[in-house]
Amino acid sequence: MSIALAIVGVSVLGTWGIATISLIAGGIILMVAPADIETTSSGTAVGIFLLITGLISGGLMQVIAMPLMGIDPPIPMKAKNIVPHDRMKGWANAGSLRSFPDGVAKEVRLRSERVAIVRQGEEVYAMGALCPHARLPLGSFPGAPIKPEEIRDGCVMCPFHGARFEVSSGKAVRQPFSSEFNSNHPFLGQFQSKLFFWNKGAEDIQTYPVRIENDEVMVGLPR
Ligand code: FES
């Protein structure tokens, strides 16, 4: 994608997103704010209308506009679809060991798979690049102000809503919107937990077998 196209896309999505959030916030304010007794019912009706319009607008943005830009819709991924390692027999070269930053997830595309490579010193792990909660990238978006989080206690944390996954097993060890995350992230946590009222869980994430050959990181993929 060219830079100009990316700027246009981000501008459109940004404007659309702000309009959507404004509609939802305006609707909620009209519904809950105290009003004159004679205008309360009409204010509530307008509030409901704005809220529904905002939710529809947000839904259309996420299932139509964002996929057109290569961003997956925020539909949760199920652990039942995880492929076991013994079926990962197609090995692909992800790059040289030192090309991966120490302690931070970096996304690579291997064939059609989006894979996050996590290096901790000489240890390397590979896992799905998209968080099972809402399919946002664990390594964030290139150039985005939201940066990938450092690996802590053997776990990667999704920078968007704070779910944590063990890098060796893919096990979800903390769910999105924990009270700790929300108190440190008023917008991504506290505010977005309201928008994600329909989806607050994260199941385990896919992992991939890894081996190092001549300092190159080889990742096993489903054939
Ligand atoms: S997308 Fe990762 S916790 Fe929400």
C-alpha cells in the first residue's frame, strides 16, 4: 500500500471512528443526563436513536471498511480452531535470529499466516499475530502510537486491551479489560470496555513450532 493511500485510509477511518464515538457518546449523554421534565422523553428517544446509529456505524466500519484496508473485523478467535504442532510440517524461514528485537513481538507474514515472532535472548517463540479477543495485532500497527508491550514473566500482553498470553503455550493468562489495565489505560481500557460489552473474553492463541538453523528462525506451519 502506498503512503498516500495509507494516509487517506487512516483519515477516513479516523473521521469515521470519531463520528461513531461522538454519536454513541451523545446518545448515552442524552439518555442519562438530567433533563427538563417536559423534554426528558424526547431527549431519551433522540439518545436511543443516536446510540443505535452510532453502533450501526461502528459495526459497518469494522466489518466493511476496515477489512478493505487489511484490518480484520473484531470477531473473537476460538481456541477450538487451534492447530496442534504435530500437524505443522511446512517449515518457513522467518528471518535471521538477530533481526527480531529482544523481548518484543514482531509480526511477519509466512505464506498466508500472520505470525508474531517473540525472541527472548536465544529463545524464540512463534504465535498468532492477532489477538484472539478482537483480532488486533499483538505487535501493533506500523507507526501507530500504541506500541507493542515488552514480554514480562514469559507472557506477551496485547497492547490494545491488555489480554496476556504465555508465549510458550499460547495460554490466555489474563483476560482483556482487567481492572489493572483499565486503571492504567482510561481510553483503551475503561472506555473501550463499554464499547466491547458484547465481547470481553480472550481464548488461548495459536502457537507454532520453532527451530533455529544456521541462525535463521524456522517456523512450522500447517501444510
Ligand atoms: S484485541 Fe487484544 S485484548 Fe483486545
